[in-house]
Amino acid sequence: MFGGYTLAIYSHLAMTVYFTLMILVTFFVIYFKEIVTKKNILYLILASILILLLTVAFWGPLLEFKICGEYRIFVPYLLPGKGALKYSTLRFDELLPFTSMHANHLVFHLQIFVIILFFGGIFFLFKKKLWKEKIWIFLIIFTMLSLIMITPIFPWQYTPSILQTLQFPWRLALYTAFGACAFCGLCIKQFENKKYFNIICFLLVRIIFI
């Protein structure tokens, strides 16, 4: 845990903060009884302290600048998207491979085979009644939440100033892709015992690298 979080903080602090908040309102809520034990709370506290110590070289100077009023990231409208995160979001159709490039000149298209596998995973999720399992409940909520957060539907205009350091909500598409991978994997798994499974895997690999 602490290794991944340490690297995440050094990589992108704002994304790490959002990931933590999303985990708190999804995974921790769903697995509340399993997580909230004296042993787990102790491990969580120790891991948090260790993460803070390992990343003090990063957040220490930031905290100093913030206290001294020199942390320019909190100056109103200094950064792109500051106070107007909703203008850096994506429409749902912009995630499809049939639309033109986004206004920010960045391509967010999901490949057509990913979309097919994703909905295939959703189909098998309900067919096999896996949606009753906690891990899939978590993945459904996590994926839908991240998907909504990259669109104008999410009330970005009401987010606190410190959360607006994300700058571009479309960055959260990374978490949507994470959830989509799980459902794609579920779809592929349904064919692992079939005679033509190796052929399917070969074709998918070929499509990916075309």
C-alpha cells in the first residue's frame, strides 16, 4: 500500500487525493465491516505515517509555500481550469471512436473492441449474477463515479479550492479505464475454456497493435 501511494504522490498529488476520496466513498463504505477493525486501523495509521515520512521531501515545501502565501496554485484563475473545471470536461460521445478530436486537441477515444468487451462484461455480470458480490459493486460504483466526474454532469463549480488543483477533470478518465479493464477481463474470462479462446486472444492482441 505505502509503496504505491508514495509513488502516486510523487507522480501527481491531485490525482492521488481524488483517488483516495473515491476509494473512501466506494471501497471503504462497501467493505466497512471488514476494514474497520482494530488491527486494520492500526495498519492504516502506520502506513499513513510511513507514507508521509517518505514523501515529506515533496509535500513539505508545498506546505511551507502555502503557509507563507507563496503557493501560487491557489491564486484565483492563475491556472487553466481554476474556478472553471466544468469547461475542461468531456461529453460522453467524445469517448467514442466516431467523434472528432476534443477541443483541447487531445484524443480520448475508447477503441471499438474495448467498448464491445466492456458491454460484454456488463452482460455477463448480470447473467451470472455477479453484481451481488461486493467487489463488483465496488467496481460498478467506482467506474460510474469516475465516468460522471469527467463530464459536465458533475458539479465541479461547487468543489473546494484545494480540489480544483486537479485542473482538468478529464484526467480522471484514467480511473474510468481502470474500471473498464475489469469488465473487459470479465468478458474475456467467459471464453477461457473454449477451444477458440487462443484465437480470440491472438486477434485482440493483433487489433491492439494495429
